Amino acid sequence: MKAVIAIDSLKGSLTSVEAGYAISEGIRRADGDAEVVVRPLADGGEGTVEALVYGMNGMMQNVVVTGPLGKPVNCPYGIIEQSKTAVIEMSGAAGITLISEAERNPLYTTTYGVGEVIQDAISKGCRRFIIGIGGSATNDGGIGMLQALGYGFLDKDGKQVPFGAQGLEILDSINAEYVIPELAECEFRIACDVTNVLCGEQGCSAVYGPQKGADPSMIMQMDKWLGYYAHLARQTFPKANPRQAGTGAAGGLGFAFLTFTNAVLESGIKIVLEETKLEQYIMDADIVITGEGRLDGQTAMGKAPVGVAKLAKKYNKPVIAFAGSVTKEAVACHESGIDAFFPILRNIVTLEEAMKPEIAKVNMANTAEQVFRLWALK
């Protein structure tokens, strides 16, 4: 039997690879002759760097950059040397988890550090980028990132506007006179699973502003400023289209990438599956195993496990999923290619206990063992 495992991380508990190897241990207890292949999985959000670096034989890097509130932060990212590809999560430089709830204020939070990470990767020879843009603390339209790359976002006196959405209020002109020349050689695959536009009722300010610390008055102001920013951009950069789906991602960072760089916005799971070449491993598998921390109705709407299941069904492979917890809505996953799913909890415990890595590994391995003891009877 050949089993291919591609399970998403159990956030706060196990990484994708840790969960995969726990399942592998359980399978081998049940069938010592089984061939088990563990592949990393992520959806463009947390864990994407680790998954792609592992799956593509890359190396981790660390660089100190400007954090969302201007203070230095250490941002890990990956480099795949063979293809000169950098794998970055914007949340490592400008994520909402980097600041306390009391500090959240999109008027001041910046994406400048994201540009610094890109610049560091360029200096190390990278010209191809895979960037996950979920979990931002920002609503600056990506101008901070672009300033770090040499773009001028200038006030009426010709000075760079300040960090954060407040800079958009006094934005008077945009120029590319001092953009680092290597940027023209770079290609960006942006992992983006939201379809919000830049402005309006479904724009980034209205939909995501509150969770970043914006009150109703700030939301109205930022939406207006972003609209004018898009108007200015359109005068010089013909690709500017604030109505395009995804331009509102990460507080307008999607708009910045599409307008000012050679970028495409794509499904995060699509990027990960393609880049790690999971299909090649599934083609001759006997069974495919996937899962995530919580299997629910949202899973069936296109999250990472369903991406794996759809790929497996292309070759008519049976698919099972393991999860930390399962809701009643998870039955919708059956229609999306997951043939059966199993929660791994073995007894009544607190959430804190269940999420301890050492306990989760044991639960995962023990559950997998029992499922594959049944499989071995076939």
C-alpha cells in the first residue's frame, strides 16, 4: 500500500509536517510494509513558508525589518535556491499578531517591512516570489511596501508621506524614479483567497478595518483616501484597477502588487499544490490522507483539505481526513471529495490540553493506526 499524506497544520498545535509524520507513525504500526509519503500543505496563510521550504528543498532566512508600528521585527522567510524563489508571508513583517489589541490602529500601521523582506531576497539573487498576504495589520494600500522598494509616494512638498493609512490623506503624487532596477525582473505569485475590491462596501476598509482597530469615522476616511490613491495611480500606471477582485486584500496590498509589480493573485492552495508537485505523488497512491485542525462547513468551500481531495479525485483515489475537531457541517466535505473523516480526540479534555503538541501527536498517531488496521483487512 502507498499512502500519500498532505494535511494542513493544526494551528497552535502541530505543523503540517509534524501532523503528517504522526499519521505516518500510526499507519506503519498498522501495516509495517506500507509505503508512506508525507508532503507539506498550506493555503497561503500561516505555515506557507515552512510548507514550501520543506516541500521544495529550500532554506530558511531571517531578516530584521520595520514592523507594523515602525519597531524592528525579525521576519523569517524561505529561499528555494534552485529556482531563485523567495517564499514570504507578509504577516511576518506586517501581521496583526505582531501587535497587541490595544495598539491596533490602521492609521499608523505600515507594510514597509514587507518591501524590506522583498529587497533582502532580491539582494540574495531571487527574482521569483511566492507571497501569502493574509493576516495583515495594515490598511495603507501597500504604499509602505512600495516605498521600501523605491517608489515615491509624495506630499505636495515632494516628501515621502508618513507610514500608515494617514499617509494616503496627504498623498499628492506618485513616481517610480528611484525604484530598485531589479524589481522589473521579478515575478510575484500572490496567495490571495479573498475577492474584496479596494473601496466601497466590500472594500478593505469597510470589511476588514474594524478588526484592525478602525472606528466608523476612520473607515469612511480611509476608504476615501484609498479611492484617491487609486485615481492617482491610474494616471501613470495603466494596470491600476481598484475594482478587480482581490485588490482589497491585506488592506489594499493586493492592489499595490497588481498595479506596481509583475504580479498575479491566485488561490493559496493552488499555488502550494502546484509548487510542491503533489499531483505527481498522488498519481500512483492507493489512498490519500488530508485534514486540518477543525473540519467544518468552511472546509468544504475550498480550504486546503478540499484542494487535496479534488486533486486526488482526478485519479479516483480514496480520500480520508483527520482533524482536531469536527462539526456537524463537515458532512458537506463528502460532496467535495473527502470520503470519510475522523476526529482525533480520544477522551474528554480541555482545549488547552488537546492542543498540546505532544498530546496531539499521540492522538493523531493512535487514530491513524486504528483506521489503517481496518484498511489492512481489505
